[in-house]
Amino acid sequence: MKKYTLKDFYNLLNEKEQVVESAFVEEAVVDFTTYNSKEVVANTLFICKGATFKEDYLKDAISKGATCYVSEKKYDVDCSYIIVKNIRECMPLIANLYYDAPFKKLHMTGITGTKGKSTTAYYIKSIIDEYMKNSGGKESAVISSIDVYDGVINKESHITTPESMELFMHFNNAVNSGITYLEMEVSSQALKYNRVDEIVFDCGIFLNISEDHISDIEHKDFNDYFHSKLRIFKQTKTAFICANSDNFDEIKTAASASENVIIFGHEDNLKIDINECDIYGYNIKKTSDGISFNVKTKAFDEEFLLTMPGLFNVENALAAIAVALEYNIPIKYIKKGISLARSSGRMELYENSDKSIIAVVDYAHNKLSFDTLYSSTKKEYPEYDIYAIFGCPGYKAQIRRRDLGLIAGEYSKKVYICAEDPGDEPVIEISNEIASYVSKGNCPYELIEDRGEAIKKAIEDAKASNHKTIILITGKGNETRQKYGHEYLDCPSDVEYVKRYLQ
């Protein structure tokens, strides 16, 4: 990898009119750059970022070999420095230069929306991986809220879109591993706070929009949330927009900032005339093999099969098919990839021996995903009672407590409210707030903090009811950690609990 000097970084930041003051050795070579003092090595350019940043972090970095720091504030330390106007705007600039713009060597697909981002990412990945397997290429990289794979790192994720320093590191790992395609989720926070600046997406997908992430630490209102997401089009070559989404006209207007726009949609609640769709899904039905649907484009009219449950996943599949066609992937690989597609922790279905109890593990965690999941379940399993198991995170997206409580209370026979990354907020306070909305639907509920105990109790109650029951266990999917305070504590996943207790 090419090495750059402090002068190179200074020149870049100065060119972008970010530099306020500086003092450094121009010819000093930068061997690494990070904002984490634990990662510092000799000749590191250290970034001081975050509202909770402490001078002790900088001192620790200097003791480990940092030779210069970039910050919005000047510190009383013996170290070279570059003081800048906005550290968040500077981070992607620094990362892009240090890693030498690795995204330019990848086919980049970015996906945003309120629900379906990870499922769509894994549908695209499945198609591309099937194509690569048959053409001698490498498995595609993925950066999602479920996990991260870049050819070097393969790990569970705890954030939808990492900071720019990690992002560009993943891109670089992928390039060095011989990978040519990368799919990633792009959150509203990443767009708002400059994490994905400098990146150009070959394909940028906008799936849908609904009120979410409204809190003092996220977005002040829906307008801020929505327009943060719309920013993806300003750094996208080909935009893909869903004709079933609310606020479609505004999305379409914003998408015109991209070089090209492709519209996909399906027959349920279409917002435009069918003839305006470039890719159209119809004849959607549940079969013994999964979900079949037809896809019509200017080039073909073909039947596709999804073996992953959920009628609502057709929308995500259409987005993936549209992107695959843009990448000129032959239809036989698209069909096979879609039929094989799986997303860990997404619509994982488990049954007892006589199928009287079905447990579904899914990441659904906001109003749009809940509404879609529950209405689809009612449609697909009309003879089953619904039991719900979920919680809400601490001190963020607080509107979910109302929305999820009301939806679960409307559709469910019983609700079990449990912990879901409470952080610093007491679980009982979160649960009581959710329960106040569940009760509006005259739905009985139990507060059981431990997710494993909640799943066990729901299964026991379902057995005792002697009635067909489907248990929707949402929010954590296949995650193996629970956030309490500022730490992620190891725990069995919801999938493990289901397998343990269902049989």
C-alpha cells in the first residue's frame, strides 16, 4: 500500500478548507491512522473524535507512537497537530487517502431504507456468490447489521454502518483479498454524520421509509431522518427506488441526482402506474416450496422462487434482481442465487414435530418491519394464534415503544416483553412503557427480562393452549451479545433458545 506523508494529509485537508492551525514535520511518513488509542502503532496519525473524547486518550496514543493528531481542539501535549473545523468531515478524507481509495476497485452496492437492508444485502450477495462460483471469482464482501466479511475479517456486527476508518479498512481488505463485489447497508446516521463521504456507489438502493430513529441522540424528527437517507443519491451512479414506498414522489425527485434511475415494484400497493416500473413483480403466492412470483422487465417475464419465508421479502428480492441485472449477471445465476438466499437471523423458521407450534426468529425492530411481519404472518398462517416476544433498546428510537407495543397488541394473543440491548436504561422502565401500549389492544402480556426465559415461557404456554401457535421472536435475530451499560455481554442467540426449548 502506498505511504503518504503528513504534508499529503495536510494538503488534502487544507484543500477542503478544513485546516484551522497546524504544526508538524512535513516529510514524516504516516504508517497508520486511527481514532482508537488501543490500535496505535509507531508513526500513527491519531484522530481525536467524539463528544466523550478525553485528553488521556491522546496521551495514551502518543505514548504508543502517535506522531501527530487531528482534532477540532488543540491540546497541551508535546505532539505535532492539525486542528480542523469538522472532524467528522475530515475522517473519510483521511481514510480515503490512507487506504488509497480502495472502493474504486470494487463493484459497490449501498442499501438504505427503514426495513429490509440486511435481507436485500444477502440476496444480492447470494446471487453474486453463485455467479462468482461459476466464473472463478471470489465470494463477495458484505458490511451489514448482522455481520461483516471482507476476505480477512469475518465477525458479528453491532452497528449498521461502521465509522469511515473501519469502512475503508474493510474495502482495502476486500481488494487485497481479490474480491471484486461489496454490498453494504447504509444507515441514516452514517449519511448524516459523514461516515460514507468520499464513497461512490455503483448501485444505490432506497427500499422504503417510515418513522424511526427519532430521539435526542439520533434524528430530531422524521424530516431529518428521511432527508438524511436521501443523501445517498448524491453519491450514487445508478439509483434503485421502490415504487411501493411511502413518499415515493419525493424519493424519485431526490434520485434524479444520480446518473441513472431504475424503478422496481410489485403489485401490492403500487404508488405509480405499472408501466413506469422497469422491474415489476406480480403473481406473488405462497407454495409448498416457498414463495413464487413473476418478474417482468423489458428483456424477460420469468418466474422466480424464494425459499426464505415472508411474502414481504419479494420487495427485497426485486431490488436484488434489479442490481444483478445492472451488473449483467446472467438470469440463471440470479434465479439460483435468489432461491438459495439466506440471511442469518432473518425469518428463521422452526417447528415442533406436529407443526402445532412454529417459532420465527427475525430482526424486525421498527414500526414498518413489525407491521409488515405481523400482517404477513396473519395472512400466511390464518389458523394460528400469534405470540410475540420483543423489547426495545435503551435511550434511543423511543418512538418504537409505542409503535411496536400497539402493533403487537393488535395482532397477538399474548405478548412477552423482554430485554433488547437496554444499555444504561433500566429494563423494567422500557418494558412498562411498551406494556402501556400493548394493553391498549386488550392483549395480555408478561414482563420477563431474560430473553431465554421469555422464549421458554411462550413455548410452554403455546403447548398448554392446545391451539396452533406461531411465536414471533424479534429484535435480536442470531446475535450472541446483549448490551447492558456500555458493554456487550455474551449470551445465547434467540435461535439457540428456540432450538433448546421447542423440542
